[in-house]
Amino acid sequence: MIALIQDARYALRKLRKSPVFALVAITSLALGSGANTAIFQLLDAVRLRSLPIPYPKELAEVRIIGGNQGFGITNSAYAQLTRPIWRELQEHHEPFSSIGAWSTQEQRVGQGSDSHPVQALEVSGEFFPMLGIQPWRGRLLGPEDETSKCTISRVLVSYPYWQSQMGGRELTGNDTLTVEGSPAQVIGVTPPGFFGLAVGESFDIAFPFCREKETRREMFDISVMGRLKPGWTLPRASAELGAISEGIFEATVPSGYNSQAVQPYKNYKLAAYPAGGGVSRLREQYDSSLWLLLGITGLVLLIACANLANLTLAQASTRQREVAVRLALGESRVGLLRQSLAESALLALIGTGLGIVLAQLLSRVLVWSLSTADNLITLPTGTDWRVLIFAASAAGLTCAVFGVAPALRSSRAEPLSAMKSGGRGMTSSRQRYSFQSLMVVTQISVSLVLLMGALLFVRSFRKLMVVDPGMRESGITVTWLGFFQSHLPPERYEEFKRELLDDVSAVPGVLDAATTTNVPLLGGSWTHGIRIGAAEGPSKFTWVSPGYFKTMGIPLLRGRGFNQNDTVTAPRVALVNETFVRRFLGGTAPIGQTLLTSPEPDYPSTVYEIVGVIADTKYACLPCGTPPMTFAPASQYPAQGLWTAMMIHSNEPTSQIMAAVQRRIAGKHPEIVVQSIDFQARIRDGFVRERMLAILSGFFGALAALLAMVGLYGVIAYIVAQRRNEIGVRMALGAGRGQVVFLVMRQAARLLAVGILFGAAFALIAGRSAGSLLFELKPYDPASLLAAIVLLTGVALLASFLPARRAARVDPMVALRYE
């Protein structure tokens, strides 16, 4: 122990005497380890942590194997099952000691236009007892709170909402919130650590299931979880669920479909899946991206370690005489090795410690960068035991990579050779450069991999940004209007929507406005099965008002658009896109053709006459392909509801239009809920992952190139310094400066060529893992590889030319006199 303390004190003195070396080493390690730890912290929060509930590993989710494959309606995040299926599972849940259901949705708190959206959990009465959490204040929801009506009368609030919106005051039994226009009693507060079951998200209120919704047998809007009984495993639970699946799906067949449509539904099988870590859209969206970024930051740390290994070797060479003297005076080689390793370990520990601190800031910045205006990510990024083990492992690996070789080199020095006047000992041999050369080749190879990855992601993101959606993006405001509190009879819905559209169109600055049942490019989807002649298949369906195509800048190619004569009592008409014509009509003229939709609940089988063809546009998202699309008049929408979505075109700033529309509607209809977004901004929010990969890979690629440049410069400068005598002799014998530059550059070119050769091979192999994250680019894209090689070659040649130029200026007499 005393020896270790002495070694540590000696290492500290050495670092104080070499402040530049210490600063470079610690900064490099802090950046490398900090970036690695930050990415790992996100992975830890998203994938590795368990839910903050008792015995989370007992929790299992019940899902349909392979999902519902587009059948029915899915209108809730994490929706896996229907409510009738849930009721069947309540009666048949042999594998589970307790079972509960839940759904995430948005509710509005407050009155009319003054209301604001909150994130809500709709839960079954068994939900909180199944999780086993305890209330922070009041009580939790139970089976007795489920009602037959869907008016929310009781709510729980989350701890953050209680603190921020209710001031953290004690509940009196008379505390209420106005939820969707009705007063709801606040009966309790959930504990501080409970965020729900969706990792990365949070909720504000929770309310009980209502049984009115259970009449919609085709609505997939809930998730079901349960606690496995003692002795039950997931495979055994899945086998039991599979055995009862036929009876469950036979008993819950949705009505309104033909027998062919419901046959796949009857063939569904249920299974149990691990749910101790909750559910998360972040895992689906960012899991592969975060693992990839962890690999990238690991390679950056490797480059930094290679740089430090070269730097440490260079520093060790200046201490050859000191080592020789200490060996001559009786110091053991083991002692020298231990002391050298102590210096490396001290650097690794300091760098990693600072990296952990830096990781806290970086992880928060990354979480912030993943959040959007409408999707706030909430992840615990504190340091837990997994993060500390990861950081400690990184520190140990770092020490091994850049500390062992220099330590062994120093301990093997020969005292007599090192102490000879003018002797170089081991430094005079070309074998002296072998390890440094290996490190440089490694740096160049890894840097090429990172540079190519950076170019791929940056180019992929750029391609995504310039995709033509076939419609107007900028200058479009999307506004949702809900008139749930207007108490209108159903026969007035369609007329009232037209009145609201007229009100919005009259707002100063609005050029065009139209209603739609589906806002494009935001991920929504509505599909109908159709038959046209002998052709059958799915088509996307949207009902729009007459001005929609003008508002969105979508050209009409053939036929006519919709007009005021296309009323609810008029013949059903439709416009289709070019993909629809190619898919279903081939070379047949589309105008005048009729299509027949398959029956669905609230959407009876209907014959539509095609009266026009529009240009192809994107539908659900920019990277997605263009499906067959059918548009019908909004007045002929068969399921008129208490809301409408409007697309508003204006040359005024979006914020100004939002405020003007809000004032106009609130002035005439204060009970109406108004919510608006910037269309283009929301589309761009869908590219958070791609933007993150482009920015971070670009940054780390540039950092890798810089580190490779520093490493190559350091090695070439070191080699030049060691060959100063040889260069002096060559120049004394008549060698010109150009020859000296060529001599040095040739050695650098060899290292560069070997590094690029290996790097290109590794880049092509590693690129396969990123193929699914690229848009319109192959992972072996030759242009990206060539650009990375050219860029790295330029950087390497610049780094080599500087010491070569300095070597060419050596005065032969000074060099020979020095030797």
C-alpha cells in the first residue's frame, strides 16, 4: 500500500511538471469517456432500468403475436388490444395473479378556449392494485371507480402536476379539475417516482375506464399487463394464452365486417412478453441509433487512447537516461513498470472522473435534443450502479490501451546503452517506431470508418430534408377545432363545420383554408378495402372540403375537383392519385370509373364515381412510399363527429395566424377548443433521430479526423527528431530539401495507405449495421467512401508536411554537432 501511495505521489509530481501533456491527456479522456458515458446513460434509462414499482420482473404484457396487422382502428399509443378482449382476459387470466389495462391519451383541463391539453392515463380498476404502488396523498383508483358513463368524475394527479398546478396543497375532498368540460374530483396523488408505464413519457392525470367505449369492438386502444403467478414463466404463460385465444377472439369478433375481413382476426394468438422495463416508443425509434452512437463514441475514445499512447511513448523516450540511472542505482524493473502504470492509471481515473461529470451535462443535452414542442421526453439521467460500472470499465480499458505499452517499453531500457554519450538506446532502432506506427494506422483506419459514417448520415439527412412531398409545406397552419361542449344535434355537425371554416377563412391574412379528416405527413392513416372492376386492394381514404387541393398546392391532373354541389344527398364522388390509377386501373381511363368500399363499422359499403385525378403526394411521412389514395367530399363523410381539422394557408407568420384564429373562434364560440401547430415544423419534428445522428456523427467524425491529424503529426515529428542525425548526414552529402521532404512524406504515405486500406474494409463491414437508418443511400455508398478517403488523405498529408518541412530546414552542421 505504501508503495502504491508513493507511486501515486510521484505520478502527480510528473503531471505537474508536464502541464501541457496532462491537460491534453485529461481533456482527451474526459471528452471520450464523457461522450461514451452520456450515450450509455440514455441506453440505461431507455432499455436497462426497471419500472419504479415493486417486483417489476413479475410484470408481463399480453399482446397479439405479430400485432393486429392493420385490422380495425388503432387510435392510442401503445394500443395492443380492444376493450372486449380485455374483459375476456379479466375472466380468463390463469397465468396472472392480477391483471390491469390502461391507455394513454390527451385530455383538456379547463373551460372551452381557455382549456389546455394534459397527458392522461385511462386505467382499469385493477391497474394500480396490480402495480402495487401506494398513494402519495388520498387514494388511488380502484374497481369501484369504473363507470358506465364516459363523463370523467374522478381523477388522480401525478406528483409533478400536483406540485406545479395545484401548489402541492393538501387534498380536502373538494378539490376539482374541469376535464373535458365536466368537473372531476381529485381523489389522490401518485408517488413522486411513478411516471406511468411508458419510459420517456409522463402523465398528468389518470381516470377510470368507462364501459360505453366497450361497444367499439374494432377499436384497438388499450394495453394489458399482469403479474405472473409464482412458478409461471413467460413461455408457460404464452402457451396458456395461446390455448384460450381461439375462444377469446371468437367471442369478440367486431360487427360490420364481412366474413373474409374478420377471418384474420379470428386467427390471432395472444402471448406474454416481458414488461418489467415498461413500454417505450423511444426504444423503437432510438434503440439502434443509441447503440450505434455508443459504438461511434467508443471508437473516438480508442483514437484518443492511441494518441495518448504515442504521446506517452514520446515522453518516455525523453526519460531514458533517468530510467537508466535509476536501474543502475538498483531500482527494479517491476518498480519502474508499476510506477509507469500508476501514471497512466492516474490519468485514466482523472479523465474518467471528469467524463462522468461531463456526461451528466451531455445526457441532459441529448434528452433535450430528442424532445419536441409536442413531445417532451422525460428520462432519469442520474448516475446509477450500471453507469458507474461502465465508466470504471472504460477507465480500466483506457489505462490498458495507452498505458501498458509505454510502461513495458520504459522498463526494458538498457542502462549502458541509454547512458552512452550520444547513444539512443532503443530509440535509434526502427523497431522503436513499430508500436507508434501501429497506433497511427489504427487511428487512420478508425477515423475513416467514422468519417464515412458521418458523411452517410449527413447526406441521408440532407436527402430527407429536400424530399418533395408533392404539396405545400411552408405557410401552412393546422388547426383542430373541437365543439364537444356546444351541445349540437348530430344533424348539425356538418353544417357547423362549414360555418367554422367560413369563420377561419375570413381571418385577415388567411389566403385559403379547408377541412380534412386526416392531416398528411404526421403519421395518421385511414385505410379502406376497395374493389374496382376485377382489382381489389387497400386504399388510403380522406374526406376533404372543396378548397383542400388549392390550399395544399396539389395539382389536379384530370377531371374536376370537389365543389359545393357535392352535398350529403348528391351521388358519391371521389378523386384518386396517380398511384391509385397505376395500381387499380392500369391503362384504363379513370374518369367515370366506379369503386366499391368494403363495409366497416360506421362506414357502410359505398359506391364512389371517380371524377378527377390528382398528382402523387406523400401520405403518412416523407420517407414513406406513396400509397393508392382516395379523396371524397367532407360533406359526404359517413362518420361526422364533434371535431374538425383545418389546413390554413397564409403568408403571415404562423404564430400570428394561430393567435388570430384563436381570437376569432373564442369571440364567436368561447366553448370551442382550438389547438394549432405549424405544419412544416411538426414535419421536421419527425426527423429528430435523423438530425441527431447527422449532428453527432458529423461532430465525432470531425473530432476523429482532428485526433488522427494530431496523432500522425506527433509520430512523424517524433520520427524526424530521432532521425535528425541521419537527415543531417544526407544533407551534408548533397541531398536537397525536396528529397528530405519526400523521404519523410513517403514514410507518412505508407502509414496512410495501410490505414486507408484497412479502414475502407472496416467501413464497408460496419456500414451494414447502419443500413436501416439511411434514406436513399446504401451503406457501401462509393461517393461517401471516396469523399472520406479524400478528406482524410488531405488531413494526413497536411499533418505530415509540417514536420517534413521542418526537417528540410535542418542545418547539417548543427545536426552533426548535436550528435
